[in-house]
Amino acid sequence: MADSLGVAVIGAGMAGKAHAAAYRTASALYSPVLPPVRLVSIGDVNAEFGSLAAKRFGYDRHEISWQAIAEADDIDVVSVVIANSLHREVVEGLLAAGKHVLCEKPLSDSIEDARAMAEAARSAGSIARIGFTFRRTPGIAYIRDLIRTGVLGNVLHFSGRYWTDYGFSPSAPMSWRYKGGPGSGALADVGSHLTYVAEFLCGDIKSISGGRLSTVIDKRPLPLGAVMGHDHAAVSDTFEPVENDDYAVFSAEFENGAGGFEVSRVAAGHANSLIFEVFCENGAARFDQRRPAEIELFLNDGPANENGYRQVILGPGHPYIAGGLAMDAPSVGFGQNDAFGYQARAFLEEVAGLSEADSLPRCATFDEGVRNMELLGAVTESALDNGKKITL
């Protein structure tokens, strides 16, 4: 095990700050078995954003280029949390420099680049993983356990949606999120989460059909200054065309069961609504990200007149919570930020050389990231061919 691990985050936007905060708390989760974690640098081309994030989360310095982080001898672990189109160059450069890399999803903006990144990861001497953060949500992990142990039994039907509203206003400023080909909008942004969650619970998707992509706001104003994350900002009178999808819908078939999926970035009033129900042979479960400290569970184990969903409050008997929260008592609660902490902890445990048996579940591989992008590609292909069925 290394004497210490130096950490950097490239990207000081919304998700970048979540990664930065997660590394700060990771060593305090569970037993103190990690080597000391040094918070070294935040990288961002916007020096102001990088400087503010470094000060806020206690990192020693900030950089304006990823190359400076790649060349730094005091950095071992790097999270890459930047525009999807930039992932390949940065990740391959970091791997070539011997850094351990945790890349945000989706892996890239094209399947060709994603496959090249996976190949680079396989030949690298360091560890490369992708952040499928919702796998760390205790409620979702618990539903998976209920399916896998037979309590709920085989999946029959999955119904999921991920509605967001960061783009519902026509005055929301143009950014990289609105650029790129079909499928690189809401489908890539939040549909990537929904698809890996569905496979995490239900197994591999075998085919996609009924794909539809819609752009309902076809132009957006250029911002007058820098924009972070989903923030709105002062805009100019100059507009540029939106190149990708505001809304996507599709159906899928699993080895057992089928599912329906809907994603949006223009669902006014739904800032972050990941909601799904999974229906099984012995009952069903429902999850709502807006209430992440609970699930709803229906087990067909009583008189029909008395059956129905019941609320299950998550606590130390459920995944991740016991030992993973400073106050791990029943009904204390859990939030999405905590999932980033579990994710960072899992990645650091693997980098530090802890055995898989003694660690949290490993982060997803780049090959799994490619798989996720293949699913999104199949949805896009179906949409461009009038909903044609695409076999995977």
C-alpha cells in the first residue's frame, strides 16, 4: 500500500465539486484503512472556478491545464469531470502519465472514442474506472438485493423516467450540453444514468425499440460570461442552434421482462427526478430520487384486500449506510452527495490495493462505460429509423 495518495479533480463545475468534496470525506467513511489522502489540485480552464473550488474544498492549488496535473509527481488519482467531448484526450493523457483515473459518465461523446478509451485502459499500468454514481444509492442497491436474493423474484417490467428542467426556459444559455449529434443531449446526460440503473437491477438489455428524440427548443442565446453546470446567466442577443435532444423515449427488452424509459431536460418543476418502479414475480419496488432515504416496497404476502406498497425507511441494515455515515442511526437519512463519497471511497480502496472482499463494490470499468454508450447508440439508431427494433 502506498504511503499516501495525492488526488486531483479536473473540472470545477457542479459534478466536479461533488467529486472534490467526496475525496475530502472518503477517508472518514468506514474503518480508517486507507493511506493518507492528500487533496492536491483542482484543474479548470476557468482560473476563477478552479481557485474557488480549491479554496472551498481544501485543495493545495489549482491548475488551468490538465497537462499540469498529468505531469505533477505529487498526484496519483484524478477524477475527470468535464465536457464529454474532451474526455478521450484528457483520460488517455493521464493514463499515459501513470495516473489512476475516475471518469464521469458517459465515457465520451462518440462510441469510437469510448472504445479507444477502453482499449487504453486495458493496456494501462494504472486503474481506470467510470462513475456510475447511482449504483451507490442505498435504496437502489437494496432493491437490487431484493431481486437477486429472490425476495422480489424475476423482473417482469421496469418503468423509469429521469426528468430534469435545467433547459425548460428558452433563455437558458447555450453551452456544450446543447451541442453534438442526435442522442448527445438529454439521452446522454440523464438517460445514461437511467439505463445503467435499469441493467444494474434487471440484467442486460437485449434490444431497444420505439426510440424517439425531440428538440423542442431549437435555439439558445449565447451567455455573456462563463457558465457553470446548469446555471442560468446573463445572455446576449445572439442565438445558436441547439444540435441535440431535449427529450427521449424508448422501450427495451431484458433477458427476462421489458421496460419503458423517458428522459427530459425540459420537464418544468422537476429539477432532478429519477423515478422508477420495478415489477417482479413476488411484488414490486419504487424509488424516487427526491426521497432518497426511503423506498416503497410491495410484497404479495397477505390478503389481497390488505396488500399494497409500504414505506421502507433506509437505515444501517441497508447497503452502504452502516459505518458509511457519521451518524448511521435509523432514519437519519441519505442524500445524493453521499453517493459520491461512497464512489470515491471505493475507487481509493481499489487504488490502495485493498482486496475486493474487504472493499466496497468496485467502480464500473471502461468496458461497462462502452456498454452504456452502445445502449444510448441503439436508442439513437432506433429513433433515426422510425423506432426500429435494434438488437444488442
